[in-house]
Amino acid sequence: MTRRATVRATDLDRLGKWAEARGLKPVAADALPGGAYRLHFTAPSGVPSDATAEEERAWDEALD
């Protein structure tokens, strides 16, 4: 049986702050063989969820 590596709470806090600063939201984590972990994040949309249709169009035009 393979022993999993331990993850400290401070490591998770540091990762959470790093992700939050980049607009990433964690959605899942997988424990992989050999003690590795794979984290899944949602990508930032660039448009706030409460944006109006007009603000969304302006955002899209600015990207072109």
C-alpha cells in the first residue's frame, strides 16, 4: 500500500490565496497514485456575474 503525502492546512491556505488573486475558483481535487493531487479550477470569465447585457457587449467589443 502506498502512503499518501500529507497536505498541511497552511499549504492549502497559500494555494487558495494564490488562486483567488488570479480569479480562479476551485471546483474539485483528485488524489492520484503516488501521493500527488490534481486540482481543478474554473477559469475567470472576465465579466462579473452581475454585469448587464450592455456591460457584457462593451466587454466583448473591448476584446476585439
